[in-house]
Amino acid sequence: MLCRVLCFMPENVVHLLFEFSTNILLCIQLFIYFSNFLQEKIRVALYVQKAALQFMDEVRNAGFSIHPDELAAIIRSHDITALKSYGGVQGVARKVSVSLNDGVSERDLPIRENVFGANRFAEKQSKGFLMFVLDTLHDLTLIILMVCALVSIVVGIATEGWPKGMYDGAGIIISIFLVVIVTATSDYKQSLQFKNLDEEKKKIFVQVTRDGKRQKVSIYDLVVGDIVHLSIGDQVPADGIFVSGYSLVIDESSLSGESDPVNVYDEKPFLLSGTKVQDGSAKMLVTTVGMRTEWGKLMETLSEGGEVETPLQVKLNAVATIIGKIGLFFAVLMFLVLTVRFLVDKWLNHEITVWTSTDALSLLNYFAIAVTIIVVAVPEGLPLAVTLSLAFAMNKLMAERALVRRLSACETMGSASCICTDKTGTLTTNHMVVNKVWITGKSLEVKGKESGDRLKSEISQVVLSILLEAIFQNTGSEVVKEDGKMTIYGSPTERAILEFGLLLGADFDEQRRDMNILEIEPFNSDRKRMSVLVGRPDGRTRAFCKGASEIMLRMCNKVVDSNGEPVPLSDQQVKNILDVINSLASEALRTLCVAYKDIDDSHERNIPENGYTLVAVVGIKDPVRPAVQEAVETCLAAGITVRMVTGDNINTAKAIAKECGILTADGVAIDGQYFRDLSPEQMKEIIPKLQVMARSSPLDKHKLVTNLRNLFGEVVAVTGDGTNDAPALHEADIGLAMGIAGTEVAKENAGIIIMDDNFSTIVNVAKWGRAVYINIQKFVQFQLTVNVVALVLNFFSACISGSAPLTAVQLLWVNMIMDTLGALALATEPPTNELMNRPPVGRGTNFITKTMWRNIFGQSIYQLAVLAVLNFDGKNLLKLSGSDATATLNTLIFNTFVFCQVFNEINSRDMEKINIFRGMFSSWIFLAVMVCTVVFQVIIIEFLGTFASTVPLSWELWLLSILIGSVSLIVAVVLKCIPVETKPKQQHDGYEELASGPDQA
């Protein structure tokens, strides 16, 4: 019926009805689709809401009343309005169930970690062994060789049948497999070493209050609610809120990129993870940890960072590229010569039109040999040797308490010609004790509890009270009592002064209880003092100040007399006190002055700069480390100048420098003020003789380092521990941060962290740096010799006789000996004491020296001469005949070539000294490589002939191969007697002249 109606309708009406129906259907379909979509969205939203509600129930059940994401959002957006709506820091503390005074409870840690998360960042998955195998297989030359091997197998089976036809190709594949496995294993082990070292770099500890006690914990153990104590140089370990503190200045450049520091106080209380404390001190409440922090979100977007290539790796990569290009040229030329000879032979035999599968196999074999020549010629082992040697050195240095943060620092340390070192903690033990004190005109020695009792009997109660106030009010440290024992948290100087105060019978908590701290100026290396403003119980305000003795004395105009009254400080008294300070300093004591000032205006909040009353001069003993003098002597013998740069008094610095052996009779000791006023001409005259700089600022240290590098071309290593040392550490060739006393800012700007703060460890780093440099030189000499011989032998044999004596499989085996095993043997030799009896390598010294070229060409000429004689006249000389004469001769040539490399590897252990066996039997890695090489060579010759194109040799031929190889030891002795260096007192690596007589042996 509908069809009949439609038939009588106009065509355009029918068309419109059809379109209308289609649109209606389309709308219905869209409606159904969006209904389903909305249902799914509503279902997901309900599911998320349900999960959120369940999570909030968990949060409430745990005793908290704020969602972690809500808390994180407030901090991240710096939303002060939202913070105030929660009741400020006190309100947030209530919501996360923590006391701002006592901190979190140890028993709550698992609950807090479960609800708010752990303070750890998501890390990229490290590469597994199979990934290293795949990376190695991506090498273009190996891929070409595998294709050649597969084609060889296919053609071989087609012409010679199974299994004979697949031997040549299978031999190449097995060789490639061995190369890949050995290389991947080496790379994988290195990656594990670097991963372990990376973990060490991330070990950062902070001080927190838990259960009312101050303690040190890892940043990874922080939880939301922790009360963290921040001081200059610390890294903010998590997002949080400022609780209390003084003059807190934060460097947020690591997050925001802005170089301007940010002041943090009650109205701007937000602290972000990853930022650095530039000045001041504070307590913060941790509100967000781990991946919810701004730093965590930033880390999530970053890929895993790789090590930047060291300068030596860059240099050796360039050498490898040049040699690779030469190898490529000769490989192409050899392939063309072999192919042309093959075609000429076919033409002369009138077979140019007749082609068989054997001919195809011959051409394929030529191509495989050419490609293998490239594999051997490209010395990819050069950069590998640097990495291997550095990884080995880094591992050993870690055991010797030095953490290498940057590979280039370990390498450069071997060339260091100058070390600018701090005094405190580096040359000294950093275990400070008050040894002498001058007070009310009396100098008293402090030794044990009896000294404290005697001191109390010598001074009045009023003076004692003022002294104890000055000690216990003006400190950034805390005394924690636990299990009947007292632990002092703070710097070594602070600990020494507090120990002295406790020795006088005072109680830390009692002294602090009734005082109200109004303002603090923390100690830093620019001010060289610490000041505090306190409100006393009687309503008066008093300022206390302590710091560098000469600076403090200039700020004082009065002195406490025996009755505890402030009296004017006369010029004669100033002179007498300076004599006391110099007397203490000449005994190698660190001197500090303690002073106070009463403020008339109780509303005053600015700490005064002068007008103080001197209370006491304190002499602090910091003994020199036992092994420092020997370490300094080692440096001097090695041509490394040691300069002490310290903030201490000039007399203290000179006394310690003399005790350490740094300050000599013709050396110069100056203070920082005098140094910074010198003209450029005067600096050129003074700096070479400068051995001690006292009362120096970080800018003085930076200026000294800059001039040493730019004016004198020195390779400078600098030690530092403070935040303000960062510019000097960054400017120096090698920055050495202190692991114990060093701030996180100093460590971040350093290339090496000295974990035990010991100068002797720095000397060990220099020794290992030199070992790295010379080990790589040994390996380069060895590898280039193999390159030259393999390249020239195969090329000229191909050109003259039309065949190459060394097959693709044999060359791949040589490549493995030369690259991976050679690097393992020579690049991991431990340092010897002789390394520190020669001057450092200069900046402009060529890495491949004349002595190395002499050894390379001398050994190459000998090996090529012997192998050429065997190749072209070996059958006659050795009376070889029969069907296997050619195979036997080629096997002998291959065996002789390998043993030449084995003995030359032993030669390469020392490029100058004749006695190359010294220390060899104590290097188990070297011996293991030698044994493995010989054992595998025997297996290849005697049992794998089918794959390696070799035949078993008689014992006479084995003996001949070993004898010819061992002659290279005699050749090395002759070569080492040929002088090549023209500069006096200059050795192969820029160290010392060639020894003669008994020294040479």
C-alpha cells in the first residue's frame, strides 16, 4: 500500500521523505550512543566517587581529616586563602594529626605512608640484559656479517650439502654470537655498577623531630606530618609549610627557572620539594611527599638521564672515527682487488661466461672478509675502555670513601696540578673541643670536668651566668637526652661550645626555657658570625653574637670585668686581647669571641652590628688527621701543589699548614682581604708562591681558582662544604664536596663527594685518576698495534696472492681479544705508588705520544715481517706438503698472530719500563683474561676447525707460534732503549723522562 502511495507522489517529495526518515534514524542512533556514553561516564564517576569515599573513610579511620590530593593542591598553587580557611599551619597540623612541637609518632609511620604515600619518585625501568644484547646486535657491520653468513649457509648447503655446506656460515654466526654476548655482558655489568653508584648519590639525610626528639632520617623515610629542620645548604625534601624560623631564603630555580631567591615567612609559608635553602633556618611541616609533590610530577616527565661523554671519550671517539674511515677505505680497496683478480683469473681461463655456486661463494667470502676487516679496523673498544676503566675506578673509589658523581671528574683528577683545600674537617678531624678560654683577663686551660669546676671557682656567678646565656641562647644546635645519654645535633663548632657549656654544669632545656627567641641571623661564611635577639624574663631584650675573633673584637666597645659589669674597652686592652687571640692561634687553636649587648627598646627587632660587650675568647682544638702530612708529601712528590684556603685566623691557618707540611719556608700566607685588593700584576707574582689564604670568603676562593686556571693554566681541584662554595666548586676543573660536613648545594655542584671528609681520600682519587689515564693509554697502544697488523697483513696478502690468510671467523675472534677482553685486561689495572712520583699531565699534552707510536710501529713491523715470511714462503721453510699444507700454514699464521697479540698485551702493561711483569701476578683480572684467551685459542685450533677454517697443529708448530710471539718481549726491550721524547724530563704520558740504569728495569 505504501509503495502505491509513493508511486503517485512527486519525485522531490519522495526524496524529502527519504531524507527525513534517514535523519530520524540517525538521531535515534545518536541518542542511543550518547545515552550509552553518558551511562558509562556516570558509572565511572560513581565508581571514582565510591573509591574516593572509601579512601576518605580510610583517611578518617586513620585519624586524618584531609585528602592527600587536596593538601597537595593547596601547596602546589600557593593558595594562602585556602590555607587560612583550614586554620593555617596549626589547622593543617590538626588535620594530619600531628603536634608541631613533638612531631609524628614512630608507631604512626606505616599508617601515614599507607594513606599519604611514600617519599619516593617513580623511576624509569632500567635496561635488562636482553636490551643490551639487542643494542649490540644493532651494529651495522655485525648485521651485514649475519646476512653474509646466512647467504653462505644457503649457498653452501645447495652446493655441498648438509652439514658441510653450512660450516663457514655457522662459524661466522657463532663468532658473532660470542662477540655479542661478551660485549652485552660487559655493558650490562657496567650499567649495574652505575646504577648502584646512582643510588649512593641519592642518599640524603635530614633532621626531624619525632616523638619529641630530634633525629636524623633518610629523605625516603619522611612522611606527611614530619617536622623537618632546615638550615643553609639543605635541599627541601618534600612539599610543606613554614612552621617557624628566621631569615629563610629559598632558591627555587630548580623548579621555576627563576634565579631570584624567595623569602619564606608566615605570610608566604609554602616550601616545595627539590628547592634549596640559600640562607636562614626554619622548621617545616611536611604536607606532601613522593609523586604528589611538584618535584615528583616534574621527575615523572623526565626520561632517565645518561652519563655525558667524558673529554677523553670524545677524543677517543674522534680517533676511532678516523681509524674506522681508514679501515673502510682499505676494506673496499681489498674487496675490489680480490674481485678484480678473481675476474681476471676467470677471463684468463676462458671461464668468464661460466658461473657456478662456488664462484658466488668466493665473492661472498671476499665481501665477508672485507666487512670483517672493517669490524677489526674500527676500534670501538677505545670508548669502551674509558667507560670500563672509569667504572672500575669508581667502584674501587667507593670502597675508599669517594663517590664519583661525574665520570669526567675522575678522569680529570689524574691531571690535577693544584688542590685548594679547606682546613676544618678535611685536614683536621672535625672533632672539636674547647681547649682554652680567656675570660675576665684570665687564660684557663679546659681539660675534663675538673677544668669546669676550676673555671667556675675562678669567675663570679654573674660572669658565669652571662657566659652560659651567651652559649645556650646563641646556638643553632640542640641537645637531645635519650636513654641517659646526651646527643648534640649541629655543626662541630657548635657542638664544641655546647659541650663546654654542659661541662660548666648547665642544663640546655633549663637555660632555654624562660627565654624567648625574637630574631636569629644564622652563621654563614660571609658574615663569619651568628647573632640572636632574645626576650628575657625581666622584659628586657638582649642580643648575643659569636664569631671570628678579629671581626667580633671590632664590633665590641666594652668587656665584662670580674664582677660581671661591662667596662669600656681601652686600646691597651684591645692590644692585649689580640695578643691572646694570636697566642691561641699560634697553638693551632680556632678562636671565637662571645659577646652580648642589652637593647633599651624592647620592641626592637633588628640585631645590632656594633656596641657589644666582650664576654670571652674561646680557643677550639681541632687535631690534624693522622695521615694528612704523608698525603701532602705524596702530593708534592706528584707535582701537585696543595693550597689551604680557610676562613680561620691567619696564625691558626699557618700553624696547621706547617703541621701538615703545606706551608714551606719560601711559601706565602696571606688573608683574604689582602688577596682581593691585589692588582692583576701582583696576583701573577703572588699566586705561584701562595700556600695559605686565611679569613677568606667564598668569592676569594672563586677568584683564586679562576686565576689559577686562566693565568697559569693549572688543572685545579677544589674542596668545599658550604652553599657559598658552589661557585668555586663549579668553576674548578674538579669540585670535591665533603660528604659529612657538606651541604646538598655543595654536593650538587661537585664532581666527586669525599664521603669521609679526609684529605688522604683526595690523594687516592688523584692516584686512581692517573691510573685511568695511563691504563687507557696502554690499551690504545695495544689495540692500534692489532689494527695495523690485521689491516696491512690481509690487505697486502689479498693484493699479492689473491687470498686473505685470516678468515672472517678468525678476525672476529681477534676482534673480541682486542676489544672487550683487551679492555678488561689493560683498563682495569690498579694504580701503583710510582704513579705519584711524577708530575701531572699538562692540558695540551697529546694523548697518543711519541713513545706510544714508537712501540706501535716497532711491534707492527716485527709482526708483519714474521707473518709475511710465513705467508709467502712458509711452506718451503717449514717443509709443509700434502693436501692440507695450505690449511696448516694458514692455521699457523693465525695462531702466531694471536700469540703475538697475547705477548704484546703483556708488553703494554708498561710502555717505558723493561720489567713488565711487576705486579702482573697480583692482577687476577689480567691473568684471567690471558688464561681465557689461550684456552679458547687451543679450543678453536684443535676442536673447532670446521667452523674456524683451521686444522690441528703439531706440538712443534704450537711451540713455534709461542716462540715467535714471545720474541715480541725482546723487541719491546730493544724499542724501549730507543729515546723518542725530545723534551727533558718528559715521559710517554707527559709525566717523567725515560729512566735509565736500574730504574729502567
